[in-house]
Amino acid sequence: VIGGRAYLGSHNGYCYALAAANGKVLWRYDTGYQICSGPAVAGDYAYFGTAENGFFALNLKTGKPRWPARQMETGGLSTPALSGGKAFFGSANFGGYFYAVDLESGQVRWKVLTGPVKGGPAVKDGTVFFGAETGKFYALNADDGAVRWVSDTQGSTNSAPVVAGNTVYWGSLKDDYDSSRGWLYAAVIKPSAEGEEPFLRLCYGDEKSR
């Protein structure tokens, strides 16, 4: 909710601006595709992707596009994170890419082949963090997509990580069909002392692995 308005997408293909006080529809925009992720807002625009491969930027007051919809190579686009004039998001499709898109022009600045990414990323101090269904968790340079480090987890990551202080936290499922088994991870972003362990695994839901 920003400025008394709520912005959201729908499976019917519309992005809506609603009055937060009473739910009145202020405007709606038809993307033509299902919207399965939430919008992110920077300045006067809301940015979001669709279940196909379209990426959009709509004016918060009018709903008019900032630029024509940009078509990514893969679809099922995740909720973006906005930082440094770029939108960062992944694709849930098999063979999916992770993208950085310029907010002003809508052009792809870089992309990295990661496999399916369902959860949104987090950005901290020029590094983009996100997990993939392949069991890998990535830390990429926000400027050019270069890999800072990759961690092999014990299952797919379907949610967005959280950054707090000097630590990034994320969860993974051991089995996509059994949500009672999995792990919570914490990684030190910048080790403060020589020999400090960069990764810490915390377990839940599986007593034998504790």
C-alpha cells in the first residue's frame, strides 16, 4: 500500500490499483497473461512480471505503461527486487534465467542461466541473493551478474531470502511434496574475521538430522 492505494495483480491478467480505504478500483490494466507475482514500486511506477514472459512498468496514478511490455526468454517471472535503477527477478520455467532489467528503458542489462527460480530475490550492498529449484543458492554481482558465490543446499528454494545485518537467511525443502522436511540456512555476507564460518545450517521438521 502506497499513498493510500493498493497495487496487485490477478490470474485474470489485470493489474489493479485499489483505494486502500474502501477497495474502489481506481484503474486496471490488462496484460493479457496471468499475473502470479506481486508488483514492486520505485518512484512513480509499479514493476511486475507475468506467468508467460512479459515484464511491465505501470504508472502508479494512471496505470499507463512506462514502456512497451518487455518479453523475456523464459516465463513464470518472480516478484522483482528493485535496487540501483534495476529490477532483479527470476523465471520459474525450466531452463530459466535470472534477469536484471533497467528501470528507465526496460532493457535487459544482464541475465544468468540458473534454472527455475520461484521466489523473489533480495539485494544488499551490490549483491543479489536468490535460490533456485535446482538446490543452488546464488550471490551475484548486481552490476554485471558475475557470480560472487554459489551454495549447494539440500533441496529447492521456493521463497525469497531475507537479509538482516551481515547475514542472509533462506529456506529449502528436502522434498517438494513434503513441506514438513527442510532446512533453514544462514550465510555471512562479509566475514568479519579470518576463519569465520561462511555458512550455518539450521534444521527443522526432521528430527534425525538435528
